Amino acid sequence: CHSTKSQTVSSQAGKMMKFPVRRCTSSLRDFVQKRQASSFDSCKKALPVSGLNYYSLEALNDPRVEKMPLSIRVLLESAVRDAATGDGTEVDAKTVMDFAAQAGKADINWRPPRVIMQDLSGIPALIDLCAMRDVIKAKGGDASKVNPLSPVDLVVDHSVIIDVAGTPDALKRNMEIEFNRNLERFQFLRWAQNSFDNFGLIPPGSGIVHQVHCEHLARILMTKDGVVFPDACVGTDSHTPMVNGVGVVGWGVGGIEAEAAMLGQPISMVLPEVVGLELTGELRPGVTATDLVLTVTELLRKHGVVGKFVEAFGPGARSLTVTDRMTVSNMAPEYGATVVYFPTDEMTLEYLQRTGRPEDKVKLVEEYNKANMLFGE
């Protein structure tokens, strides 16, 4: 690179400063060719049945992986994949590898593969993207290039008001009132749905965001450039961890963090400590998931799990239906846990079938998780 000219800018103190603007004479292609190979490149393998590529944790040949909680293995896979593709650094991957010594101490960068939003926080985020487009257009650029880089789903549910109840046509009348009352809002959302790439809109009347998320929007596995990897997310609601019950790592964040994730930026976080939640036996007849979650909440509050991952295991955890697991995970904010993770297992596969996921997707979920040390036993 060589210096080409000086550019003048205003400092915070109001004084004018000059600094050299450097322009690289090497082409991007040359830069990519000169990039050193990652030590994790050899971890890229192919699944025997589907033929899709994936980054194998077993190929790391490190005994520490087998001792890791499965929720941390999800973070490790992400760090290894990012290091191999150049989206992250090997430092993060090696930090996660050293989980036993680094948990609760070292910082890592984690890149959420997608974002889930409810309307109260999602609409301001869309407006910010519109403001970016206005700036690009004012400068003579192509405003249509401003899009979320990570998939974003927005569910309209938090702002909905019920005006009519107790009549057979209550749903129909409430929908009519809602769309008439907030016509401009829905026109904007419809425009956004048609204008932004990587953006999905779920209209009111479909259910609450967490139900829709678990039953329809959660990918369980994601695929990009022929590589399959675990689904994970951040959401703009404190009860986002409900999706942990279906084997997806995810938690609630603020609007700024969510927007950063939308634009493909990593989240800086302390490598979390993990508290194991061993469940034994089965729920007796008449004992509900609500009874269970209140007991678990009291137990975990006493233990202290604020800012930590909680991972359920044991025969009792395996016996719970996915809907009961989601009830437990949904209450994560009540005891301060970041994640309450139930690993993918046979119950998860059954739930995916019952919620209409394609059969080939269910088979891929089973094949991938068993091949990559992520299937709960």
C-alpha cells in the first residue's frame, strides 16, 4: 500500500486534522490468495448420506471436546467454521477449545447466524436500515444494496390489541380493526418485506413470536455455500431462550446488538460458564410442565445462574416432550440464565415431524448431529 493524498476531517474539538489516505495497490484476489491457510481447514468433511459439507468437531482430535457441554460445542463449531472461512480468528476457536480453563474469564466473538424480532423492537431496526438507504441514495449510491446480511424474521404480535372477545367472529373482527387502526404501519412492513433481502414478515394473527419461532421459523440446521451447521440466533425478546427447548442455542439481546447481528457483525461476549441441570425420573400424572418449571426456577435461583448457560441432561430431561422443555427454557429470564439448553435427541426429531418439517430435513438433523457430536444421549 502507498499513500496517495491527504484528507481533512473535523475532530471532536472542532479543529481540522489531516491524515494520509492509503490505497492498496494489490488486488483483492492477490490478498485472498496470500491468506494463510487455517489450521482448521482439515476439519471440513462431508456427511456420508446427504453429501453436504460440515466442519467436524471429531476431526479436531482433541479430547477436550468430548468433555464439553453440548451447548459449548455449538459455539466451538461456529468458531472453527469462522476461522476456516476467514470470517473469524483462530484465537476465538482456541479459546473455546480451552473451555474448562477459560469459561467465565476470556472474551470471544460469536457471530449469530440469524435474528428473530418482535414488532416493537423490529420496526425501529427496519427504520434504521431505511435511514442507511437514504444516506446511500443521497451520496449517489445504490440504496437497494443495504440489506440484512443475516436472515431476519419479524413477528407482529407485541403491539396487537384485542377489542372483541367472546364471539365466534372475534378473530376476524380484531384483525379488521388492527389493520385499519395501524394501516400505515402495515404498509411500511409490507414494503419492507418486498424491498429487503433476508427479511421475513409474520403478520398478526399467526401466534405469539415464541410459538411461531419454535414451530415454524427455527431452522434447527442451516446451510450456506454447501456447508451445514447448527441453527442459532439472537432475539429482541428476553424469552427468546424458549427455542433452546428444540435444540437451538439462542438468547435475548438489546436492539443495538440485534442490528449489529443483522449486519453480520459478531457479538463480543465472555465465554459462558455452564451449569448442568440433571433431571431424573418422570413427571407423575397430574404434574404439569408449569409445576416443573416453577420448581426448576426456585432451584436455579438458589444456585445462582445469572449470565450462565444451563444445560439439561439425564433420563428425566430425555423423557420430557419438547413442548415441556420449551416451557422450562422460556423461563430463563426468571432465574437469569442466558440459555437453558436441551440438546437435540429423539424427542426433537419427533417434534420436528409433528410441526411439519420436511422428512429430508428431519433426517439431515439426525445425521448431522450424530456425526458432529451434538446429539443428546
